[in-house]
Amino acid sequence: MAPYEAFDDDVEVHGRTIIAVADDALARFSDAYRETAFDALADNGIDDPSADEWYPQQAWLNTFETIAAELEPHILDRLGEQIPDVAEWPSGDNPGEDGGELQDHTEISVWIDEGIFTGNGELEELPVIGDDTVAEGTLAEVADQDPEATGDGEYRIRVDGTDCFSPGDEVYVAFEWRIPETVGNIIQSDSATFQVAFDPRPCTEG
């Protein structure tokens, strides 16, 4: 078991964090759990914590050690699962059930990779002159677009104006995603998922 020891004696924890865990998260289990936490805090010199004050992290870790020893098995794991719901997030930055805002800040580019002269399947850093863009924008924008009523986030692959290919034809599609450095911490703890798939269909041309 990892020791409940602070890396440095000068490390502190904000009172708002203590209250969110001990007063809000633990109370979801029972009032007795909450009382155990506050008794342990008092035993370690944190009596009636204030949301605007800072306290020694070692006292906070000692409280965790007491909670783990006196309450149910895996209580710290279960407690951690409550944090996203009880933490006080900045306005508009609560990840919530939809995963947060990461999809609004992840930039996506999909293009037909013609290479410098012909498609070669080699990954260029960016689309080069002559490459045809299939889709670009944020992940949210690309997923929500409905080009030519093909369905959410579905795109037709066209080469030389046609999307009907013969057996043996080779088409290279390149894909890139990035998060600009300027986004900052607004996406911290956010999540986003996506998938890239190809769905060949019969040609409608004669």
C-alpha cells in the first residue's frame, strides 16, 4: 500500500477541495461517513475548514488514511467517482455527461492524399496543393455536418469528380487531428471519442 505521505512539508490543499470531498461527496454515502471524515480532520488540526483557506496536505492525507481504515473497502475508489459531480467547476467548464468541451476544440482535417504528384499513402504534415479536402473543422463541426444528406458526419470520397470506383482503384485518405496550444485548461478532464470508418456502397451510375 502506498504511504499517505506528502512529498513536501510545505504542500497545502485548498479548503474548497476538503469541503467538496468531506462534506459533499462523502455525504452521498451516509452522514456517518461525513462525520468520520470531519472527526479525522479535527484530529489532524483542521477544525471547521474554510473554503477560502489553505491547509497542510499531510493533515488531509492523514484523514484519507483514517477514512480508508475505518470505512468500507474501496471507499477511496468510490469517493473518487463522486468528485466530478461535487467539484465546483468554472462556469461553462463542467464536463457533465456529454464529456465536456473537448470536441469543440479538437481540430480535424480529412483529405484525399494525392501526395506531391500522385497518391502514395505517405503521411504529409499537411494537405499539399492538389489534395482535395473531404472535411475540416472542429470535431463537433465535422461530426454534425450533413453533406448531401448522407447522414451525420458521413462524407463521400470523390476523385476527379466521381465517387464510383472500379475494382483495383487505389485512393488514399489522410486524417489529422490536433488541439491548439492556445486552448488552455478549459478541456482539462474532458473527453471525446470518434471513429473513422469506410462504408463502400454499390455505384448508382449505369
